[in-house]
Amino acid sequence: MNPKKIKLAIVGLGYVGLPLAIQFGKKIKNIKGFDLNFRRVNELLKFKDTTNELKSSDIKLAKNLKFTYKVEEIKDCNCFIVAVPTPVDKNKKPDFKLLNGACKLIGKILKKKDIVIFESTVYPGATEEVCVPILEKNSNLKFNKDFFIGYSPERINPGDKKHRLENIVKIVAGSKPKITDFLSNLYSTIVKAGIHKVTSIKTAE
């Protein structure tokens, strides 16, 4: 799959997802920025970012990017990057409510040969043990046969104007070697600092 010819959806438009969507929106023709938050999407359609990570002028540069809160508008995408928050609860345990919801949503529209890439911060093993079963259950597709996954940890530090997405080395791993190569080619279109391939998703996590 040629990274420049994919139909990409960024799921979650917070301080991680929005910069990703903007950078890819400059390089890839078919890209959607998806968030269930109606207000957030409407702000972005007016080129406003209330997280203050990006200026209006930055958002306007992503000429290929379309923002939406409608699931039907990302149904035709064949690559999804999940960038939803994974906070820690009061008992210091990871709260995967938003991540599980994103997997369920994507699972319902997942097609054969689609790729789901996770950037949300999780503990080692979570992507394959938590996310994959939800994708399989909701899609009726088989992991690593019908669809594939990748993991690339987000490295964005909110409010840091010096260390940005494009100048921090990106770690990538796929569920198969060819998927790792795909992730490397995809992210290299926007990351100038370089790509570091690792041998497993657990290692990347």
C-alpha cells in the first residue's frame, strides 16, 4: 500500500491527533480528522484550536484535511490512526474507556486489508490483548489475516514549541514486517528526524 495513495482517518483530535492530522493533511490527498466531539470539530472547521497547540494559520496549511464527527464519512478509509487519550484513574490504573470506544467504532466499519495504527499510550501488550479482540468482535474479521495493526507511541509534549512531531524520532512496529515497513514509509512523509523500526508491538509500547 502506497502511503501517499491511502485513505487515512485520524481518530481523536486532541493534542496528539490534531498535529498528526495537520501534518498528514499537507502530504496525503485523502485524509479525514475524526472526533465524536461536535463542538471540537466545529471549532476546527473555523480554524480554531482550543488546546493552543496550533495556530489558525497552521490548520489552514492542511489543504487536504477534512474534519468530521460523522462515522459514515470515514467508512471508506483504509488506514486509521487512533490518538485518543488514555488517562490514569484515581487508583493509578489506566482508563481505556475512550480507547475501547474507538476500537468498537472502527471495528464496525473495518474492511479486509485495512490497517489500524495506535498512538495512544498503553502498557506493553495492551494493543494486542485489549484492542485487537474488540476490533475482531465488531468486524467479524480475523487479525493478521483480514486486517493488520501497528503501534507508534506519541512523543508530543503539550505546550512544547521546540520539540515538535516532525523533529522527534518516531518509533514504529507492525503486526507483520510488511506493516512495519508501511508505518515507516507513512510516518517518514511527515517526520524529518527519522524513523526507528522495532521488532514487535510490545517493544514499541
